[in-house]
Amino acid sequence: MPELTYREALNEALLEEMERDDCVFLMGEEVAEYDGAYKVSKGLLDRFGDLRVVDTPISELGFAGLSVGAAMVGLRPVVEFMTFNFSVLALDQVLHSAAKMLYMSGGQFNIPMVFRGPTGAALQLAAQHSQALESWYAHAPGIKVVAPGTPADAKGLLKSAIRDDDPVVVMEGELLYNIRGEVPEGEHLVPLGLADLKREGDDVSIITHGKMVHLALQAAGRLQREGVEAEVLDLRSLRPLDVEAVLASVRKTNRAIYLEEGWPYAGIGAQLVATIQEEAFDHLDAPVLRVTQADVPMPYAKNLEQLAKPNVERVVDACRRVLYRD
Amino acid sequence: MESGMAQANMSGIPEHQNDPFDDPLKGFSEEELLGFLRQMLLFRRFEEKAEEGYAIGKIGGFCHLHIGQEGSAAGCIGPLRPDDYLVTAYREHTQALAKGVGPKQVMAELYGRASGSSSGKGGSMHIFGVDQAFMGGHGIVGGQVPLATGMGWAIKYRGEDRVAMCFMGEAAVNQGAFHESLNMAAIWQLPVIFVVENNEYGMGTAFRRVSATKVEERSAAYHIPASVVNGQEVLETFRHFEELVKEVREGGGPRFVEVRTYRFRGHSMSDPVSGTYRSKNEVSEQTEKNDPIKILRDRLFEADVLSQEALEVMDQEVRALVSEAAEFADAAPLPDPSELYTNVYSQINEHGRLFFDGRDR
């Protein structure tokens, strides 16, 4: 199996889907002549021309809405947000148009499209460029949300998202674009709504998504040295959500934490805690804890930023607490 | 008046369409003239019936009537082909009718019934008609403008000869979505006609109080040719749009039109007709002198195309149609409770949970 970067895996997914289906086009800031701010669309302009790989003005609301309009009449747009921080400018069109068109038209207009780009913090980008907004999108019925953490999942989920008949928000990770991993060639589809057990363990479940998968695996390595076998469940898809996989893991380990980059209040972890206590209460031997970003805007100073972000130590500590080992 | 006025004007400085020396009826057959009158009368009676339905509690929520603006619905939409896209805001009942959605289906939607154009899920603000290329009533001011631009994009993408027409009220030209859309329509030369129905008031705020420049100047920054037409003169409006649609269909790029009109009712059924923002006198003067139906009626009387008796017959006919629509709506079933969860997603994925309120457990 060839080893690709996360960036190359996304590029391969776009290229394959655009070759397969003429209705698929890519639109966003810097996606064409500049090859994408993070080079995800490298080479696609030469391959497909400027009607299918389209540089836009810096008008997130406008080009997101334009793409929803194109999807209403049967095209399958892929909108790239340079980062999901900027997607907030387009939220009106995602929330009011894409998410609701099918419902308020009584089933007449579905919106087969993708909104994609990086979510979460990178390094010292400060308050406006470091947000993880997964829960904003997962909150609204009508939208589907995926967050791949590995190159193979990035390719497989983006391909499935492009083929899905509903609006799918694909949240990538800025610090993931350079990571390498094995990626199946050609027709590699990861279905929406299917979690992936990235590590098996009997003692505690670390449930997470996106970039945090790697932090969870590091924490599991540390815990192993203490004699604790942690299970790492990567949700991959936040809506639809693989509740069965979550419950199966909790039933096995009886202890769980949720790890995410976003803020705690009404975050993805809050939903997971609710679901676990509603549906697996009797299997729990400890409260479900969460490791999240500190409940503050992201600071710039390196030391403060490190304090604000989830880290291995905090994940290990949370696992110890649900194991009553501290 | 011969049209063709808009295409030479690439500066974006608008041209006005009034030419007092021309015979407004010229070029229309009697059948066409009576057709316009009948259509506007249907729109008026339909909205009056909706008003009645609202008053007796059959219609709920927000309900924005188009009374006074019928000339715009008939004149702008008339020249469109059935497969041309029409996208609009929430004052859209008559626009849906003009595009071919049936009065029964629109009324049943207002009544929140399963037989409604959106199966009762949309209501007054969200009428859709996929078969009529009526692409919706949208409820966020200006939100429909990018959508129309996207339909224009799809037309260009597929190399079709359709056009996309986008209605908005004048207040929408102060939204960012409007400006972003006009810019993109201009750089990509998309086949979109942006139609601003200027009824002077965004809810209770006069346009001039909140706008640094006039409506007609708003496309100049994007070099989209602009024009102004009197929407209370349906024939003039129709002729103008006939020409515009032709130009855009032939690849002329986007167009921008201010249609001057006036709303005879409050912003919505829950708002007053007049009050602090406009006087009773202003409204009654407009209703008296600037009613698109009366203006055409009087012209047809003068030209002997219409008699008082014929008008009464016509009015009885459209009243019967509208009553039929209301009876149909009233007799139509409510949506089945099982419909609560349909149409949220068009594809229920094989794996995972999509709903989090206990339904899937």
C-alpha cells in the first residue's frame, strides 16, 4: 500500500471524484492558481480547467451560497474554506440554506455538496485562527460532519462525502496535512457514520476525533507503561455518529473520557457524555470526563497556548482519574 | 416603447424606462392585455383570501402579502421560460403563482397542509416548485441572492441557455450577500437578472433613512448594467423584462433592475399598514393613484378593450378560483406525524445515528 501524506490523500480523493463525475467542482480562495493555501488542490487546475477548479474572491458567504444554489440544480460542489474560522462568515448559507433546503421544500431540493478545510489550532495563530468549530456544524440537523485523523480516512471520507446526497462538512486538521500513512489506492471509501478502533484496550476508552486521535494514541502509549491498556476510539464521523461503537467500547472498559480540541461547553464531548449516560449508565464505573481546550479564546504566547490546548499529560491524568488511580 | 435600452449601458448608470409619448398598449394583443389584468386580479384576490385565512386563524406564522406589487410579479416573471430559474425572498406567494405553481398548492402550503407546495413544511415564506423551476422563498434578507448566482453558475457550467432571475426587496441591497453575489456574477458573467422590488420600506424603515446611495446605483461598482422600471405599469415592466431576458439568454451577462413599486399592506400580517413610519395619507394616496390593477384597468377601459361587465365577470372568475383554492386547502389533510423526520436528510447512511432526540434508539 502506498504511503501518502494527508494532503496527498485529500488531493487524490478530489482528483478521483472529479474524474468520475463531471458535476463535481472545487471552489474557494486560492484553490486554483495557487494550488490551495495548504496545497490540497495541487495540480487540479491544470487537469480540470478553471470552470471546475475555481479561485474565488474573499467572499465566504457569497461563494458558499453560490455553491448551495448550484447544488440545488444538481451540481456537486466542493467548497474549500481556507480554514473553518472563516466559514463563520458563510454560516448563514450553511445553516439556513444548505441544512434546511430539503426540509423546507418538502423534499424537493437536496443539497449534495461538501464544505471542507482545516479546523482546530495550529501553532501560535492566536484567537481568531485557532478554533475547533465541529460542534457548531454537528449541532444542526440537515448537516453531516466528518473529521478524518489519518491519510487513509481523509481520502476515504472525502470521497464518501462527495458522493453523499446531503451537505457534508469535512473538517481536516492544519497540522495533519504533512503526516504520512498508508492509503489504499483507487476506490477507497470510508462510509459515513462508522467509527474506527485505532487501538484496543480493556481498561479505559479514550473517545476522540480528528487530529486528537494522535494525542490519544500517545497517551495510550504512556498509560501502557503504567500497566493500563487504553482503547482509542476514533469517531471519524460526528453526524452520523457511530453510537454502537461508543457503547460497545464503554460496555467493555466501563470507563471513558472524551478528548477534543474544541471548547467544553456544548461541545462534541458534551453530546457524547449525554449519550453514554443515557444509554450505558449501568456500565459505567466512573463519571465520563472530558479533555478539551481551556474555556478561553486561544492566547498567542507560547506558554499560554500550551496551557490552553489538550496535551498528553492531561489525557493521561483524566484516564487515571476515571480509573481512580490518583 | 421599443426596448433594447439596457445593453449599451455598461457603465452601470441606470436608464429609466418611462416614455410618456409612447402608446403603452402598442404591440400587445387584446388577449394578452386581458391576460395581464386577469393575472394581477388573481394575485390580488389570492392575497386577500390569504389575509382572510390569517384573520380566521387558518394561516399562522409570518405572512407577507404582495398587494400593490402585482405588476412586478406579472411583468418581470411573464417573459421567463418554464425552465428559467426564479429565486426570491419571503413575499413570494404571487411570484410562485406567476411561475406556474398552482393556487391550490400555494394556499394549502399557507394552511400548513400535506397537499401544499412544500408538503406543509415550508409555509408562507418557503414556497418551492421543482417542476416550475420556482427555487424558493427564502427567509433571510439577501440570502437568496448567492443562491441565484449559483444557479447562474450552473447554467454557465453546463452551457445552457437558461436564465436565473433573483427577486429581492430594496432593503436587501444593504446586505453583504448582495454585494458578494453581484461581484461574482460580474467577474464570471453569469446569466442572472437581479431584480430589486423597491417598495420603499424595509419593514418599517424607509430605504432613504438607511442607505447612502440609491438602489439604482448599487450595481455600478460591479459594472453590471442597471435600469429602472415602474412596476405599477405592468406592460412597461413586461416589455422591459422581455428585452432583458433575451439579452441575458444570448450571453449578455448579468443585469440589475430596480422595479419601483409600493406595498399597500403592512410588512407582514402582524404589522400595521401605517403608523410612525408612513402616514395613512401616503398609503391611501398610493392605493388610489398607484394601483397597478387600476392603472391597467383604466387603460383598457379607455382603449375599449374592456367593459365594466367584462371586468366583473373576470373578477367573479378569479374569485371563484381563489375560493376553490381555499376550500381545497381547508379540506386538505395535515401532514402525517411521521413526516416530522422525513426530508431532513435525503440519504440515511447505513451506519451511525443521524438524530439525537431518542428517535433512533
